[in-house]
Amino acid sequence: MAWRPSPKATAASAATAAGAHTPAVLLTHGPIDQQLGKIAGLPSVDERRKGFRLLVAVLAVTDERRRERFCSGGCGHWWHNLSIAGA
């Protein structure tokens, strides 16, 4: 089964990455591996940029939800404890 962002996560992400209409529509239709190729192949640099921003926003929304669900009581994931360089 191929991973696919939920419609709710895609909608929340699309709202965050305002103006990413074409990539948002592509992301919600069909298997993610095919849609990522279509987003990467969009003819306009601006559309590809919007697609990248949308994908980062989808990652942020889904990661936040995953953390709430699986890591709320604490976890041992090393990447949750990264320090900010120079801080």
C-alpha cells in the first residue's frame, strides 16, 4: 500500500502553502510516487516551487500529528532531541 497524505492533512497544508493549487490537486489524486513525479515535472519553475513548499507543509502537518499520536508520552527518537546550531 502506497503512502498518501490524508485529505485533511493536504487541505491543512495547502492552506499553509497558499497558492499551491496545481500541486495540491495532483497530490490528492493517485499514488504518491506518481504524483511526486508529476509535481517535479511541472513546466513552470514557480509551480515546482509551490509544489516543494506544499510538500514541506504536508510533512510538517503529518509529522506533528504523528508526534502527538506516537511520541506524546516521550520517546527515544534521536531526531526529536536535536539542538539548534549556535543556540
